[in-house]
Amino acid sequence: MGKLYRHGPKVVTYRDSPIRGAHVQLAAKVQRYKCRECGGTSLQPLGGVEVDRRMTKRCVEFIKTQCMRDTFTRLSQHIGCDEKTIRNIANDYVEHMNTQFRPYLPNWLGIDETKIAGDMRCVLTDVGRNVPIDILPSRDQDTLARWLAAFPDRSTLLGVATDMWRPYLNVVNMMAPGVPVVIDKFHVVRMANDAVEKVRKSLREQLTPKQRRGLMHDRFVLLKRERDLNDKEALLLDGWTKNYPELGAAYRLKEGFYAVYEGSGSPEAALAAYAAWNKAVVPEVRDAFGDLIRAFTNWQPFILNYFEHPVTNAYTESLNSLIRVMNRLGRGYSFEALRAKILFTEGIHSRKQARPKFERKRA
């Protein structure tokens, strides 16, 4: 430091954390100093203040805790600063949390994907405890293989629940051979609903504009389980299925496929029930159910694993829905910011009490 002398005081305002919902600024009368040698000026240092951001450290900590729970826009309005400031503080906080974050390998790993910032990302969860584990920047085979390779001891992994995306199966077979892979039940039965929708849409050319509107309005009845219909919905279903036999056949086949999952207690019984169901598919609607039949044929061992290990990927699917909602509220977060909101928000990543191990059902 050169030869300094007092150069008069200066009032500097610093943003502080809000009080009772109101913006707060602190006005500090700060002494200025000037160097006799270079002519530069400097301000008296203050404790508890981040000079570069013109903000108190208390306010910065408040932003760090709230930016994971609230949108950046709403938080900037709450504090009274620019949204870019919130993003910069949040990015620094995310980088710090990433250095401390250590994912773990659960007993039952759920694998799925969702779109974030324009790309498909791999979502990993503990489906036994309903806890998010990690979100990878890509769903490709190499990315998932590198993640699993970070765990030298993979003996704790008892099984994997996933959808019908071949790279996931390839990685599990390569990195954890012998671990059972269970195709998510809801991905399979949803294909039966899709088949009913295909039949419904194929009938539109036969209908008048008024009938088309009515069938579109009542399509929820066709997708609903028969046991869940009320009297009015049952009457609507009866009218559509009697007037259009192909629609009735598709609905009965959809209900019959659900029964394969509900009435089977072992893989052998499920396979026999599916074979009987497949024989009952009439030629008029076989094309509509073609995707389901091909999927069951191609993924048969892994679909049947459900009847020995009755685990689903429902929690991972619900987490994907939460990610989409959070992204919509924030009007498009970056991948890093949205990943941090899911993994680092207090409470969402807490360990829950472990559930009983999934046991084989007995007939």
C-alpha cells in the first residue's frame, strides 16, 4: 500500500435480506482513502458485506437458501435486485454443492429420462426409499456406464426398474451382470390404452362431425378401468362399444391385458395368461395392439421379472413430472440449476425410512 490519506466520507447503499416482505437497503457512511503516489481511491473495508455485489453476506446466504425453493424471478422481486444477480449467486452455490455431493448406489435403482433444456437427461432414483439420487446430462449408454463405474462395489445393487430403452439394459448387463432388470409395469399397460386410442381414431372417418366430437369428449371413458366407472360412464361406454364392435373389442382386450398383471402370481402364470390374451386378439384390432405384442415379445424376460420382483418406476415418473413443473414455473432453467433444485433442496434428498425388501409373490 502506498501513502494514504483521508479523502472524505461517502454514503454507500448495500442490499440486505428482506424484512416482513419489504425490500431492505443499508446506507453506510464509509470513509474514502486516496493514495498520494498513484492517485487511486479506495473505501474503508466493512465486515459482513460483499463489496463486489453491494450486498450483505446475510442477504447472500438468504438467496442461497431460497433460490433452490423459489424461482429466480420471484426471488429477485422479493429482494429488490436484478434477476441476473440471483442467477450468479445461485450458480456459485451450485458449484459449491456439486463439490460436496456424493451419490450412492441403492438396492433398487430406478432409471428414466426427461427433457431439460432441450435434451433428454437420465434421471436416477432409489425406488425403494423414494429418493432422487442423480440427474445425468445425457441418457446415452456411455454416460450411464461412467456413473455406475464410479462405484467399485456394486454388490448392494439388487435390481433395476426401467423402461424399454435398450441402452439402459446394455449398461446394466455390462456393469452389473446377473442383476434383474424389471420393465416398469406402467410403461407396458399404457401401451394397451394407446391401442384403444388408435382404434378410436381409426373410426373417425365413419362418424359425422357431431359423433366425432362426442367420441373425442368421451374418450376418457374408454381409457378408464371398467371397475372405476360410475353409472353414467358405464352407460356411455355401453353405447359406444355396442354401436362400434371394434371399439368394444379393443376395450375388452385392454381390460384383459390389465388382468394379466392383476391375476398372475408368478412369471409362469403371467406368461400363460398373456398367451391366452394374445390368442383372443381379433384380426380387426390386431394392428392397433401390434406395438404392445411386439414389446412383450422382445422384452418378455424383463417384463416377467415384475412378477418375481414387484417393483415399479412410479416414483421416478412422478419425479419427472415435478421436474417439468419446476422448469415451467422458472420459464426454462439451465440443466445445472434444475438438477440442483431437485438434488439439493432441503428435505427432497433426505433419507427416508427404508421399506421392506421386495419379495416374490406367491400364487
